[in-house]
Amino acid sequence: MPKPKPTEIIRHEIVLGRREFELVENALIYPSIVAGVRDALPFVKDAATAIALVEGIATVLELMGIDTPIPTPVDLYNWFIENGFTYNEVKKQWEKGEYVWGWATGGAIAGQNIAGPQMQEDLEEYAGIDPCDLPLPARLAVSGFAPTQLNLILAGLGLLPGMPDCG
């Protein structure tokens, strides 16, 4: 007896959750990766080459968006971004360091009087440093005084004009 022709189309759909989708994705991707590694194994002569090969594969996988347990440059980059180490932020911190180093060493070496009230304001505003948080010799330098024993004593007694009032 002949089969009757179908009169309706029944569509079946399977919806996968995130975990199931990852399992299927891994089942499809990793076998091709393993086959590629097998092809590359004859070229591996020592442990360093094997490590470089595994690291390279892990980096490529992470660039494709697949997370691997192997630390890669992609992980390092992501760590920098997550912890606020963007190029602009690092550059700003570097400039603050150069500024503080410049006034602390440049003026003293060149014999210039670059310190004083303006330097105290600049430190607080630009570098975020309160002069009172500095040790006494540095406070003397910021105020334009050489850190001699006499100036240390006078500063301790509060007899030097222009020194920050640190109470």
C-alpha cells in the first residue's frame, strides 16, 4: 500500500542553555585544534618549542574569545585594563613622578631656587602630595631651605618663614 503524502510540517527545536552551548562548541572546536597540534608535533624538538607552541595556540584561542587556563599576553592586557592601567593613566602617573623627581633633584643640582610657596601649592595640586606628609628635610627643600643642621633645628622650633604649617 502506498504511503500518504505529508499534509503538515512539524518543526522540532532544541534550545541549549549557556553551559550546553559551550559543551557543543568545545566538542566542535577542540578536535580540529588537536588535529592541528598533531600535525605540528613532528616539528617540536625540545621543551621550549613545545611551550611556545602551546602558548601560541592559547593566545590565538583567547584572541578568538575562547578562555584558556594558560596565562597569555591577552590575560595580561585584560588585567591591566581591569586594574585601571590604561595608557593615559600610566602616562599621568609617570608625569607626576617626573615632576616630583625634577623639583627634588633638578633645582638642588642646578643650584636654582625653584622651591617656596608656589612649589608647595604645585605639589598639592598637581602631584597630590601634602608637604606635611614629607619628611622634614624634604619640607625644607620644598620651602627653599637647604637641609642643614641649623635649618633643621630652626624648622623644629618653627623659626623659618615660609615653612608649611604642619601643626
